[in-house]
Amino acid sequence: KQEVTQIPAALSVPEGENLVLNCSFTDSAIYNLQWFRQDPGKGLTSLLLIQSSQREQTSGRLNASLDKSSGRSTLYIAASQPGDSATYLCAVEAAGNKLTFGGGTRVLVKP
Amino acid sequence: NAGVTQTPKFRVLKTGQSMTLLCAQDMNHEYMYWYRQDPGMGLRLIHYSVGEGTTAKGEVPDGYNVSRLKKQNFLLGLESAAPSQTSVYFCASSYTKRRYNEQFFGPGTRLTVL
């Protein structure tokens, strides 16, 4: 059974510092990995999707890497801003078009 | 283009009552999903559908039923609500093609069962 873990569960950084969020998964037979952002009381917004054949994806200040063999993905957010404060979730897709989610990392960027 | 919408946004039920949550998408997606989110546990898949008229069980299906009578709608039913079903429920949809199976999420329904 696929298990997805995100450590730490919470993170607080001063504005301007780079954010590094970690995601690990137990079964490397995945089709893709997605990173989501969730604001309090809101739904999930997809940030980046990395297909299994890719090693990284970039969008603006966001960069996500994927190492299938070691079962790890890292989301980097450069020059963090208070508006980046949210919970970040990673999820892997395996057979059957189903996502398995990690528990999320709650991020607070202090002005 | 509204994307994925959910009704209602909030609901309070008493133990044993029943209710139906409605999810609608206007992106002509084949796949639709229902998840529940509990504190510190991420999202867990309840049921999903790979097309109109089809449904399948996810990770935590007990106590829930679903129906997909129309391609754009996916209904989640609770026949006899229990306090353990207090949660935030999210609906999602995605394209058919695997390479582009990015899931799009609705805003959620916060359900409390007393």
C-alpha cells in the first residue's frame, strides 16, 4: 500500500527566505506526483504536476523535483512572501487514476 | 467556466440523519472523485467514477454511497450519519488521458455530525 509522508508538519520562516518542503513515498511505481496549495477553509489548488519520466518542473518561484528511485520529491519556493503562507500537500498517482495524499506541511511566512 | 462546484458548503446533521452532497463540473471530465479530509491526515479517497454510470470504491468507502447518473454530476450520500463522518468533503475531477490526469478540486463541504 502506498504511503506518502510530509515532514515537517509545520514550518515558520521569515519573509525572503527560501522554502524547502519534503515529500516521500513508499512505492516508486507512480505515474505522476502533484503538489497542491490549500488555504484555510478553501479547496486545493494544483501548483505543479511532475510526470514519472520527468525529474523536475518549474513555475515562477516554484520548483519541484522528483526522484522516483529514492521515493522523494522536494518543493522549493524561492524568496518566500507572506502570501505563500498556506498548507502544501503532495500526492502521488498510481494505477487506477487514484491519488494518495501526504498529511501536508503548514507554512507560515512572517513579515 | 465555474470548474468544480459543491453544494452545500456547510451542514450540521444529527446522528442517524441522511443527506446528499452534490458535485458538479463543467469541464467535460470523465473522472470524478470524492475525498474526505481530517486533521493531520491529508485527503483520503472515498469513492470515484471513471465515467457516467460507473462508480468504484476508494480507500474509505464504508458508510457512503455514490451515483453518477450524469457525466457532469457526482453525488455522495450518507444514509445514516455518524459522528465519525464529521469531516471536510472534497470533490475533484480529471481528464481521461493519463498523461494529463491533473485533478481539479471543488471548494469543499464542511459536515458536522452531532
